[in-house]
Amino acid sequence: MTALFDGVRVLDLSRMLAGPYGSMLLADLGAEVIKIEEPDGGDPMRVMGPPFLPDGESAYFLAINRNKKSLALDLTTDEGRQVFLDLVRRADIVWENFRPGVMERLGCGYEKLAALNSRVILCSISAYGQDGPYREWPAFDLALQAMGGAMSITGEPGGRPVRMGLPMGDLAGGLFGAFAVAGALFRRERTGHGEHLDLSLLDCQVSLLTYVAQYFWTNAQVPGPMGSGHASVVPYQALATRDGHLIVAVFAEKFWGAFCRAIDMPGWESDPRFATNRDRVAHRQVLIPEIERVFARRSTAEWLERLRQSSVPAAPILTVDRVLADRQVNERCMVVEMSHPVHGTVPTLGTPVKVGGEMKIDVAPPPKLGQHTDEVLREVAEYAPERVAALRRAGVVS
């Protein structure tokens, strides 16, 4: 695949999910990502599970660390920090998700890095950002979904708070981080200088509120959970059929008439209670039970065929196994094969970024802890073999 980040070198100090996911996005698009891990155990996600592969490798780790190199380096030692700083001189990006202040305590704050390499970009991803009253608080995905408002609007009305099924508290940080780094690289082409990017996972969650926040500022009504429904559109939700469920999304007025005809309820088109979307929203409590009664008469497949023939937006609710077997998903190479040295051919997810008509990406399996230590020290830091051996004897690298 066309390598958008070809020639970009990333020193990845991150662990868990938000950081490694974002650096994997860069690696998928051609960046050389050097994952710097503690020699004793490495990234905690290496043992996250179950499930595990037969040799004990974590499926979680496998999912977010492909196409990277691993350097096992003890940053708590003076020698280890010196190795890291030597690498910084030859890097484009330093990517980290320590708690605020850790990089400074290690002697690796942005001012130090920029003094060694004025072009380096430091991307810091933390729970609450580098400043503010919550700066020191620890947090994981669940806390960010709770603090950022997502949990308050997820689930069924009157039900217990639930998190989104996808860990968007973390994933959004990786996405925003990769986006910010791309912008910083572009700016560096004009200025010649790097910069420090400060990403708060809470900020990312608040940003995702988009229209939900604007609604509150407009009508002063605090949003709550609506299940699969939408505050401003009716019908736009999951519906039960005779044998399952599907979704219908009448998001534009032009689909309403077609929807009524497709479900054999043409009289609804002329009913003044349902004439416009605004009317349907106002009479939601009347209309939705009527729609549910109609949809209970036929199977999911029958309704999907009728709705699609009428060009009404509708879709099945696919389980993960069906998504991964879906013909559109596979035609777009969103499931690809990875050659694993232990397990042979292993399926993994593709990338949604298609460049120049190319669909597939080259996928290397996640590295073993310290797998590329010698390579990185010799080829990037340009250390002599004797120095690498001395560092290994001292336990600085492994």
C-alpha cells in the first residue's frame, strides 16, 4: 500500500490501548514505529486476556501492535535515558501516554528533546491533559466515557448506565493523536520546527459530543439515553421483526413516503401528525408503537428486501462474526492475512485508508519483546557492536 508516512520515524513509549492504537495507524501507513518497552515484561497488554493464542500471546496485544519494532530499554537508568536521547536525535515523532510530568522526571521533557532535535514532534496523550485540576488523576476508557458524557446518553431510557461497546474513550485518543501528528508534520514542512502536542482523552470525548452539546445549549434540556433512537429524527432506530431486528433511518424527508409505501401504510403520508419529521418527532409516542406493530408481521429478510427495493435506508444488525464474513467488508480488504512466525496465517483487520486504489496493506505481526533491540541500536543509533553488548550486560537493554 502507498506509504503516506514513509520515512517518518516514531519512538513509541505508549502502552495500553489509546497510544498503541494510534501508533499502529501510523505504522500501517508506512511509519517506522519503534516500540520502546521495559525489559521486564514490556507493555502490560502483552498479558491482557483472555483470550490468548495457544502459546499464550494476548489477542488484545496482537490487535493493536502490528507493523512495529520492539526495543527493550530501561529508561529508569542513566544509560537507558542516554540511549533514548540518542534515538531522539534521529526521530521525527516521540509518542507517549505517561501521566503528565513523567517525561520531565525522566529528563525527557519537550524542552530537552527539542534542544537535541528541533524538528522532533512530541505527542503526549493523557487522561485529562498536561494541565488542569484533574491532571494527576489516573483513568481508563470506562472513566473517560463516564466523565465525557457518553455513558449518560448510552443505553435504554430508565436503564442502568452502560458504556459504548467499543472503547471510544481510548480509541478516540489514538485517532485524534494520529490526526494531530499528521498536521504537525505538515506544519513542520513550512516552519522547520516540531512542537509538543497535548491530547487529553477527556477533551477527545467532549469533542465527540458535537450536536448533543449544541442541543443542550439551544434548549437547556439535559440529554439522556434513547436506546437506538435519535432526538431529532423519527423513525431512526432499531425495530423488532418477526424473527430478529433491523434498523431504519428515515433521515431525510424524501424517504418518508417511500417508507410508508414499502410497509403498506400509505395513509401515514397524508396523516397530519406524521406529515413532516418535526411532526413525527412531536408524535413519536404514537407513531413508533404503530411502526413496531407493523414490523412484527414479517421477517427481517422480507423487510430488508422491501425497504431496499424502495431505496429506504435500512440495514441488518450484524454480529461480529457476520461483519467479518461480510462480502463488502472483505471486498474492501478490511480483513487481511498476517503471517505469524508461530501461528502461521492469522486474520487481522485491514485499514480504512485506501490510497491510489490500493486496498491491501503489508502486515507484520506484533514484535516479541526486544526483538529489534540490536537492529535499532546498530542502524538507528549507530552504536558499535561492542557498545550494544555492554548495554546488554548492564541490563539496560534486552
